[in-house]
Amino acid sequence: MTLFVKDANTAVQPLSTVADANNNLVPVHAPASTASGVATPVGPQNPLPVINAAGAAATDGSGTLAAGGSAQTLFGGIVPTSGFLVQNNSSAALWISDVGAASSGGASLQIAANGGIFMTPSGYKPAGAVSLFGATTGQAFAARRW
């Protein structure tokens, strides 16, 4: 069951819930942060941990670079709704960006060769279409969006 909540500054957000032993509706909790075995208090520097149980099924966007030295848009230019993952399956570095065309510098993030992975945090909404840059035509990558 899902409980919908809204505060004064945001849109309605789903809050995942389950029934407890007495059949009361309670939120699904993530483990609390601890220090020396004691749970740390929740506050601005230590927000309440949350489990994103409202995720969407991932869509594949794997492939190879069509042209080395040029940015290539992933996922057909569709901006992922809640995040994405890219694994570099080639022997040379790749760069990724969701704030413009990827390049080997600037605002692009490098993904290490031979299995390096970039994955957005849970619930991350990309700023724009995701693009990938590599120096060599045919560099392989695995990609998922959700």
C-alpha cells in the first residue's frame, strides 16, 4: 500500500508503507545511521533514510560508440525519469554528461575502462538528455534508464 504525502514546498510524493503485526499502516524504513552502536539523531546534516519502493522498470540503452571523438546521445534522447546507469565495457575511458554534450573534460564525468560504472543515486532526475563520449569508434557500453 502507498501513502501519499505533501509538504508546503513539494509535489505529492509516495511514501511506501506496510502493515505491522497489529495490521497498522507504517512507513517502510531504511536502517538508521549509527555511531558506536547508537542511532544518530535525524537533522539537516543527517536526513531520515528512505527506501525508494516506487521505482520503475529499467530500459536498456546498451551499445557501442558510433563515432569516436563525438558525443553520442543515449536512450534515443529520452531523459531518464528517475536515474540511469552506464558501465564502460571497453578498454579506454568514456565520459558521460546530462548537462550538455559529453566531452573529455568540462562538466562530463569519466567512467573508467574495463568495467567502470556510473550510476545516479536513487530518485535522481537528470538535468537533460544523457550523452556519452569516447575517443574510439566501437567502444562498448551497457546502459539502463529508469
